Amino acid sequence: MSENPVIQANNLCIDYRLGKHWINAIRDVSIVIKPSETHGLVGESGSGKSTLALALMRYLTKNARITSGEILLDGENLLTKSDANMRKIWGRDLSLVPQDPLASLNPSYTIGNQIAEITQLHQGLSGQESLRRAVEMLRRVKIADPEAVARKYPHQLSGGMQQRVTIAMALSTQPRLLILDEPTTALDVTTQAVILDLFRDLIRDNHAAALYVSHDLGVIAQMCDRVTVLYSGEVMAS
Ligand code: ADP
Ligand code: MG
């Protein structure tokens, strides 16, 4: 079956500025992710996994520059899009589940309101509708008593619950590509297993694609249909 890729990067090179110098982090990397695929990105710490994952969303830090290559989302080059355009694409088409859930949640909003805000912004849902949808998303990530959790603040939840909330947020707009950057690192083993099962169901049910970043080959082998191995900023195998 020759399905068009959801996202495709061709010959990417990325540098970081450190003081006066530019240090190369990603060298001539190409990657193709197709619909319904869970694509693993594995490599040792510092090999460039997060840099590549964030580049695919055009979400790099300010001291990074893409020196060559292109990134195509449904065939359109993201590198030529305006910032305003990118803000629409983030959340709607591309979602990130970050490594540290608490840091990515807003401490002063309830869980329900944070999830609701995303669908209000990207799908134009009303306040009431978006809150209903937030509770439904919490139920889908298997949070017990989602109505009560929706009224809580991030610090009132355990690490595992916070991570489920970030997953619910990332999936609330049914993105084309979900990027999970070492999402289970902060979790205990039992919670990891539950959350890994959940990803698989959610990716299948949403017909999305996912890029699953991990330094753990065992997790990648269990989770992913295809794998790209990074070594020192280059693709070693795919
Ligand atoms: P990984 O996610 O595989 O651990 P990273 O993509 O975080 O690897 O890092 C790849 C390389 O880029 C490393 O040498 C790291 O030090 C460097 N790097 C990552 N982020 C930054 C940054 N914001 N500024 C400067 N260098 C960075
Ligand atoms: Mg990383």
C-alpha cells in the first residue's frame, strides 16, 4: 500500500549556537512517518532524538538553526510557514507529549479548563462543549472519576495522572502526528505499562501516526512498527 506520509523530513541538518560557535547536532537525517504508524526513534542520550523530534514540529529552541533540508507535513513544507500558521498547526495537526508532564501543565488552571482551552482554540467549541469533551478525553485515558479530576489542579495529581492528562491534551484535537518524547521516563514501571497500552489503543482509534522517542530499545520494540536509530546526530539504521 503506497500511503502518503504524514510527515517526512529530507536531509535535515541542524546546529545549535554555543557562545560564538555553531555546533552540529543533526546531520543529513531523513525520516518518513506514515498514517497509523508508530515510529520509534532510539539512540543514546545526546544522539539528537529530541532535536529531531522538535524539528519535525518546527518547535526548536531559539539557539537552534536548520541549515538545510525540508520538513513536509502532508506534503507541505513547514520551514516556509509563518509563525501564525505554525501556531494553528501546533495542537491541531502536531501534538507533543513532553518528558516532564508537570512542567508543561499550567499550575493555575484546573485540568478541565486546560484541556477545554485547546478544543476551544483549535476546534471552536463553546465553553460548555469543550469542558464536556475534556471530561471525555480524561475518561479515554482511563482516569477514574474524570469529572472530579477535571476540577483539580496539576499539583494535586500524581506523576502518572499528570502524564495521562498531557496525553489527553495531546489527543484532544485528534492530531495527525503525536510526538512522545521519552514520555514514561518519569513514571514507575506499573504506570509505564498501563500508559504504553493506552498509547497503542489511542493511536489505533485515532488513525494518527506517532513518533515514540526513547533510549530504551525494549520499549521501542514493544511499541513500534518501524524504528530509526540515531547515533551522534546521524541515522545509523532505519
Ligand atoms: P537526545 O534527546 O538524544 O538526548 P538532544 O537532541 O537533546 O539528544 O541533544 C543532541 C545534541 O544537541 C547534544 O549534544 C546536546 O548537548 C545538544 N543540544 C540539545 N539541545 C540544545 C540546546 N538547546 N542548546 C545547545 N545544545 C543543545
Ligand atoms: Mg531527549
